Amino acid sequence: RISSNPLVLHGRHFGRTVFALCNYPSLLTAGILRLEELQDSRSEYCDTCIVRQEHRVFMELINSYPGLIDRLTNSGEEDIIHVGELASFFFSKFLGKGASGARGDDTKTLKSAVLEWLVPRGQAVIPPLSRNIKSDRGFNHEVTGALLCPAGLDWSNAETKQNLKSGEIAVRGDQWPIFLYARSEYDVENPWKGLLRSEILVFGFKHVFTSPSSVDKEPKATRSGNAYLHGMKSVTKGSLAYIATQVRFALSSSSVFSRTDTVTDSENFYHSILDLLDDPDEDEEVTDLLTWWTRRVFPNSCSQRTISKNSALSKIRARRAALQER
């Protein structure tokens, strides 16, 4: 049963959309120290992608609680320490519980749901895959193995396939699987092409955020969906990395999601996706990617709403534009 505590509920959404693998005490301690450094030196803090990512997560967390940033920046040292300790305690206890609970729930439901998305509707997965036991997934199965095969390797090559099955080829988290790409097509000359635009990712995203029943229907955030409950109207960097990590784990043969699992290397995978999406040098591609996703999943959001031709509203807009041009 999902807790009704607002901090726990916020933790569930924060973990899914901003940062899933959060150590709240460490995040808050480092974030508060960085705020003090910024006030003292007026210098840039984003010297590495890790620091940049941590600060973004810290600021999103702090800004979601009105007045907290003021208490942390405009109070005396003793008050700041006191507020920081309280925030650290409550965030760890409740937000951490919410994020962990949401991750566990999504891992459980995607475990069986992903089997419906492996082949076109009406076709059967051969040999069949168990819904409850994952040992026959991963590189142990032709279909899931093909999807998990690292981009740049050829799953149809018998030697490559055998080496992946046996573990001779150890796949690190930053060796991204081909299923992240649209139609599983990887262009070595243009690795951004189709990246994070695959149908299986869209299905996974809709399953978690707009409700499982919305996967095969028009994109719409139902009243029971997580996106609707939290007023989510656009796709975030964190939510993309989260879904990619969850779908990758669902396809794998590992039975328990663990940050320290060196076989799936899920934490490294998650961070490598976020590192790319947070890189300011990739801003143009990332903006285009997030716009594509928001149009796919939230086509009726305000930012994407189009006005019907010849409607009264369109006439008002046209008249206002004409007046402004004079």
C-alpha cells in the first residue's frame, strides 16, 4: 500500500523524474557547502559533470520546498546547520523511502509488462519467456539478447553472441544497449541519431507515468497516472534516464535490482545517461530530444497545444498580431 505522507509521495516522484539513486545526507551537505562557496567567491561551481549534476539535483530538491533556500542562504551559521540537519533527516527518512518504494514497484510491474513489447503485437516470443523468473532473459535469450547487445557489436555474429552469453565480453553500464535506439539502428558516424527514441522506451515511460493501460492508446495522462497526480506535463532528463534503466533491468537476467550489482552495472548506466543529458555541450540535441518525448507522451500539454484554424481564438490571436505590427 502506497503511503499518503506527502513527503513520501514527493519522494516517489522525485526519484522517478529528477534523481533515482540519491544519498540525501551527502547531497544536502555538499549542496549547502557549495551554496556558501558561491556566496563567498561568486565563482562558477560546475567544474565537472558530477558536480554539475549534483548541484542541479540539490537545487531542484531545495526549490521544491518554498522558503528553504532562503533559510539556507540568509541565516546564521548555527541556524543553517540546524535547518540542514532537519532537512537531511526528513529527506532521508521520507523522500528516500518514497523513491525506493517507487523504484521497487516499477521494477516489479515492468518485469512482466516488458514481455508484451518484445515483438510486434500478434507475434509470439520464441522460445517463451517466464513472467516471474528472469534467468532465461538477458543474453540467454535470442530476443532479449538482441535488444541488450551493446551498440556497435553484432548480435548475429556467433562468436560475439557466445562471448556475451558466457560473460567473456563484460558489458559495462556505459556501453549502451541497442534497444535505446529507434528501430535498434546505431549509426557509428552519428551516435545521436535515434538515441533514446525507441518504441520500447516509449512503452515503458507510458506504463510508469501515464498508466499501464495507456501504452496501446492515444497518449493521455489518466487521472490515476503518476504524471497526472504530480502535475507532470513534460518529460525530464531524470525520467528518461530512469525509464531507460528500468527497461534495461527488466530485459536482463538479474532478479534483484541493486546499485552495487556489477553484472547489470545499473548505477553506472543510469549516471552515464544523465551525464550526457546534463552536458551543456549537448544542449541542442537534448532540447530536441525532450521536445520529441513531450510531444509523444504529453501532446495536450500547454506548451504543445495548437489552435484550431478558423476558431474564434485563432481570429483573436491573428487580430492581436496585426495590431502589434502597426
